[in-house]
Amino acid sequence: MTITLTHLQPIVAILAGILILIAPRLLAYIVAIYLIFVGVMGLGLLRF
């Protein structure tokens, strides 16, 4: 099975949601990391 951007985004979103529930103070960092990650993947700079 090949992991593509389509498969990776829901997994990252679920993990981010769980981390936000555990530690709400991490919200800004989690959102920032997620947005950077999605942007890098969208530009094709990082390929899976």
C-alpha cells in the first residue's frame, strides 16, 4: 500500500485532535505544524 497525501491528511488530523484534547495549550503549535506540513506536501517538496 502506498501512502499518499490523501491517506496522510486524515491520520495527521486525528493525531492532532487527540493531542489537542490531551493538552489544549498545544493548539497553536499543532495547528501551525499541520499547516506547514500540508503546505509542504501540497507544493510537492516532500513526497510519500
